[in-house]
Amino acid sequence: MFIEFLNTITNFNEASVELIENGLKYLHLPEVFLEPVAESVILIPFLFVIFVFIEIFENYFSERIEHFSRYSAKYGAIIGALLASIPQCGFSVIATMLYVERFITLGTLIAVYLATSDEAIPVLLMYPDKFSVILPVIAIKVGIAIVVGHTIDLIIKPELKKAPEKIEINETGCCHNKIQSHVKNLLIHPLKHTFNIFLFILLINCVLGYSLTMASGGIMALFTTNSYLQIIISSIIGLIPNCAISVLIVMLYIKSALSFGALISGLSTNAGLGLLILFKNNESIKDSLRIIFILLVTSIITGFVIQLLHFTI
């Protein structure tokens, strides 16, 4: 039944893409851009619906997220990893601010960063043929996050401050949206977010479509083979503090320009805007660099292990 449902969605998407392509021909777009543009346009309504649900969760449950994070030093890595696996923009920012104020442990923060998926899951949901990737991605990222985070907390046991009644999170999430518990409008941010992600996907689709069509050998060989170098490159790119980077990494994987190991590595180092907030607010540059080092090493090792085991989807 479920397979039939997925096939129906796939057939509908293919028919819709073909219809849009036929319409775009009247705009005299170059042939190489017809399919990338059509594939991007078809995602708009799906993206909006997903981001509305994310917005509702992020805003109406943020107080509970803060509560669990502040009062769970013993199980912080587990709770942080599970919560961070839910597609949202602001939890890495919230966790970063809680860490800067020393209300959560280093292990909990690392777990949150490693498990954060940002836009990866919503983008994968747009491609029915990639549904089988979603659970493995979440499971691997959460599993690694829990193991690494808990291990760090066993080795490093800092004294945490007593949690206050309320922590004010005044930082902004992606799209410069305020991270807060109550929202005045549940449509404006999803619309803005949908528009931003659509433009980014459109750009990536067009660039990749053109590159894969026109380029041969050389640099493209790096992204079309399961090389260990692309795992390192993907991990480094993932460190860029921007929510859209996860979209780039996923789109490269969807276009078969990244291996599964490189996908996991890139998404593991990508913590959205969390790293930007960390360097902005953390008084210890050494501590911030240590966090970067842990993320990078963990992600590269994870990617290498996946590659060695020839695990792919």
C-alpha cells in the first residue's frame, strides 16, 4: 500500500514536471535549464506546507525544549540529539546560547550540532525516490551524536550554572526570524523560508544541471566518484554557518554528485546558524575552535567508515 502511494506521488511529480517544462518552453529557456527549473517550481507547495508545520513546532514547543535542555545534564546528549533531529531552524541557536551561558554541557551541544538536519529532511521529502534515505540519515546522525556527546560528557564534566526561570533567546534564526516561544504570524516566516529555499534550490538545480550536462572529467570526476577526498570537502563545506548549506549538500547527493558517506559527513558538520552564534557569543575562541575540531574529525571519520563498509542507499 505504501509503495503504491509512493509510486503515485512519483508519477504525479513526473507528470507535473513535464507539464511545467512544456510551459517553460514558451519562455524560450535554454533546453539545459528546462528540467532544473521545472523540478524546482514543483517543490514550492510542498516546501510551504512542511515549513508551516516546522514553524508551529518550533514556536509552540520551544519553552519545553529549553526546559529539557537545561535540566538534563545526565541525559543531555540523548535528549539534545533526538530534539535536534527534528527539522527546524532554531534549536541549534537555542542550544548554543544555553551552552554559552553554561546551562548545558559540551557533550550536549556537540550532540545537537551532529544531529541537526536543518533543511535536509524537508528537501529529501520532496523526492519520493529518496524516501529510503531519510531514516538512515536520521538514525546514523542521531546515533553518532549520542555516542560522541555522551563520551565527551563522561570525559569532561564542567560545572553547570543553576538554570534560571527563563532564558531569553534574542538571537535570530534562519531568514533573520526571531527565536521565540510565541509568534504573531505563522505564515510570513514559512512563506519567506519557502521563497529563500526555493531560490537556492533553483540556483543549485540550474548550476548542477548545466555542469553535469556540459562538464566532463576534471573537477566533476571528484564529485561523481566515491572518493575519500569528497568526504573531507563535504565536511568542510558543512561548517559554513548557513541553513542553506544543508540544501546544497542534499542536492549534490540527489544529483549523484556526492556519495552517501559524504552526505552524512557534510550534514554532520552543518549546524545551521549555531556555529555563527557560537563564535559571536562564546568568550573562549579556543573552546569554539575545539568544538569545530570535534565536529570535523567526527564527521570525517563517520564518512570514512561508511565508505569503507561500502554502505550506500
